[in-house]
Amino acid sequence: MGKQAVLFDLDDTLLWDDRSVKEAFEATCQAGAEAAGVDPEQLEEAVRSAARALYESYETFPFTKMIGINPFEGLWANFREGEQEEFRKLEKLAPGYRKEAWTRGLRSLGVDNEELGAKLAEQFPAERRSRPIVYDETFRVLDALKGKYKLLLLTNGSPDLQREKLAGVPQLVPYFDHIIISGEFGEGKPAASIFRHALERLGIEPVHGIMVGDKLTTDILGANTIGMTSVWVNRHGMVRNDDIVPTHEIVHLEELLLLLEQ
């Protein structure tokens, strides 16, 4: 394929973030269910719904959407880093947001208990932090690429939260020549600016890079916009339309190695 550099997304490309979040919800909702006499799955659904609605109601929502911070990250992020004033607003909002999301979730199931809501709001971040889960193939792929290609991590999110995720898997960071976090850059994927910034750091033209990620609307769209080869990791058999078309689609990260050899 004649590439000089591989750019990777982090969440649900190298780190199995969906599973980490799911397991944190399951553990916290089980505790909530036992305390309140409700169904744990219904509680999870209720809290997720309440969190989304609350998150979208804040004046910070357009910023979080642009940077790429989702409602469930807000349930455990501290937002202590980042230069933009929106991060200071998020830092103030976060404790109340966490408590209110869990309290509203309980209330929608007929349980009016702010004390329990506050307790679960503290348990969830601890549960999530205890689960830094990596895909089985992540290190096999990185081992195969290290030394042959420049490697760059391009991740959307809050600086302190993304760093915390990386700190949970300390052996990951040394593989990368550069790590770019949207909250530090000031704009998130799919903005062409952050992709151009990444290529400038690598010292290459778009034709010499390849972007690997699990999200069409951020990773693939952004790479396509600047004319870079895009590889969509579609582990769950999602069906796409023709609005955003990846250069390549794979179902397992190790297929990337075969693509690069072509």
C-alpha cells in the first residue's frame, strides 16, 4: 500500500470502551436494583436516557459534541484539563450532572431517593475506572507495526479523561510517536483541521497516511475529507449507507496488517 504512517482512533478501536462502560453500568445498576427493588436492566436504560437528556440540555452540549465527549463519559470525567472555558463549566457541572442522572433514572422507575442517586453517581466512576479493557488483538497489531510505520493516536475527548484511559493501560502509550487529543487541539474529528495537524506532526502528505477507526462520522469522514486512506473497523456488522464510504472495511483489527502488505 506504500504507507508511511498509521493513525489510530482510541475508543472502541484499540480500547474496548463500550464494554468498560457496559460492565460499569451493570455493576452499578445491580447495586441500585438491590437497594431499590427495581430491575437492573430497566435502571440502566432509565439512567442512560436521563443522562442523554440532561447532557443535551446544558449550554456546553455543542462544545462537547464538537470535541467528541459523550454523555456516559460525562458520568465519570472530571474535566480538570483543557484550556477552553467550556471545560471549566463542565468541571462545575459534572458532579451535579452525575447525581441528577442517577436520581432521575431511579425516579422514572418510581424510586424517589436522592441519597441513593448520589451513592450510585459515585459508584459508577469507580466501576468504570477499574475496567481498562483492551481488545485481544490490539497489542499484536501494534507489535507488528512498530518500527515499520510512524504511529499516531488521534482521539476525541477531554484531555484528562483520555489521558486517564491511557494511564489505565500504560503499555499502550510507548507505541505512539504522537498522541493528539481533540480537547487539547480545540476541535474534534471529523474536522479537517485536526487531521491536517496530525499529518503535520508526522511530516507526511495525506496520501502517505492511513486512518483506522470504528466511527464513520468521525474517523472515516475526517480522513476522507482530506484525501487520506480510511479503514473502518466494523466489528459489529453495522450496515452503512453511501453517505460516508470508507476506503476499506474490516471486521477484525488484524485484517489491517494484510491491507498494509498489499
